[in-house]
Amino acid sequence: MRVALVINATAGAAGLPPNDIRERFAKAGIEVAVEPDETLPLSDRLSAAAALPGVEALVVGGGDGTIACAAGVMIGQGLPLGVLPLGTMNLLAKDLGLPLDLDEAIATISSGETRRIDVGDVNGHSFLINSVLGMPARVARHREALRGGFDPRLALRWVVSAIRHLQRYPKLSVTGTTDGVERRLRFRLLAVVNNDYVEAPGRILVRDTLDGGQLTLYVLARLSVSRSLRLALGLALGDWRRLPGIERHDVTELTIAARCRALRVMNDGEVRVLPSPLRYTVKRRALAVILPRDGKPR
């Protein structure tokens, strides 16, 4: 088997040098095509790697944001995407039923099967898990300083910043149009989920279906320190959707318009600024991925 391999060295848990990972592929009997130019921006690296002749899959090592970037490049292509979970949370890999051990993940590339999953889209930018507006997207930009190694002082600054934003960050006011119905939304947190979460005691943000063609809108109007702690506890226990004050809607299309020209959006953990209005859609089974033979989607 011959694959193209792109590794995001800045991913949250990417600790092994790329050459070591390539050697593990060779030991597994998988030939890795030479990447044309590793100095290019990530999206350009992915496009160039996917175009290499004779490759049977594009394998991407990184976190959820890296995999979402790869999805944007691979949508509609016949070439399947292989995932090496080298991020901090690896939520998509867990939803896909992929092993988190690197050698087992590499073995899955050669022994797994190709299935198709949905891709969320907002203004031409892909997300595979969720797209978040509000306070979390604002605080997340400070998280970048923690990448590349744990520093207690930076971690403390991040926590203090999060608490400060909880106390001072104002509600956002937007006009949301869900499947043709317009309504006013005021919130501290808004999340658009690509196929909904399910209750899973002891597990965080679990999705059982990845090809249902459905978006789910969650709105939290209030997000104080105490409510955030309750939400964190609910996430840990797997029953957070039962907490009071969480508004939920199943949608297939969503438009969010604001008076400001642009909104800060966090797609699968990666923050970007997108022009208003935001137009959300789901691309049904648009991405081919390599899964274990007993993996999702069902």
C-alpha cells in the first residue's frame, strides 16, 4: 500500500518526529510517498500530498482541527482519508472508533475499510465535529500559547483569562434563521454540531452517528462561573444535555446574521474570523475515511 502522509507538528500531542512516524509505517509494510514541500501552509501541503501519483490514501497526523482542514481539501474526492490521532482531545478519532495508540492507528490504515461521513460547512470552511461562537471561541485564542509543552505559568494565565471572560464577556445578539424560520438569539455560547451528541455516562461529547445528515443547534444564554462549573461536571458525567438553560434545535440549514461585519468562530477547536452572515449546511457523506472494520458510522 502506498500513502501520502502529512503530519502537523504543531498539534497538541504531536511529540514524535515525523521521520520516526514514517519508519513505523515502513515497519507496517506501508510505503510513504515523499511530501513535495513541508514548508507550505497546511492546506497547501494537504492539496499537494493528495495529488501525488499512485497514492491510495491521504494520511493526516494531528488533532481535530488538522483533520477538519484535511476534510476541506478532500471533500468529494475518491481518495480516502486516514487519521493518526496526534491531538489533545482526538474527539473525531474516538467517534470513528479509531485506536489512539499510534502503531494500532497505522495498522488500521492498511487493514481497515473505507466509509463516508458527513462534513459540516460554514461559509466554505469545514468542520467535522462542531462550530462554536461566543465566549469559548474568544478564550480559545489564548490556548495557543499552551501548545508545544505544558507550562504551569501559562496554564494559570489561561485559567485566569477564562474566568475573566466569563465575568465580563457580553452576550452576543444575532438573528438566526433555522430552516426558514427567523428568530432573535442572545447568548454567551452557541454551538452547531455535525450530527448530534448522545448521552454517554463517563464520556465527553460522544456522537453515535456520523452520517445522519443533521445539524444540531445548542444555545446557552447564560454562562456564569457557577453554571460553567455545572456544565463541566455534566460533561464529565455524560448528562450535560439535561442541565437547565440549554436550548436545542435540530436543523438542516442555519444562517446567523449579526450587525458586525465578522464573527469569531471556533471550528473543531481552531479559531477563525468569518464574515457575517454565517451560513451553515451539512454535506451528506462527503468525506471518505478509513475506519476499523467494526467502526462507525453504522
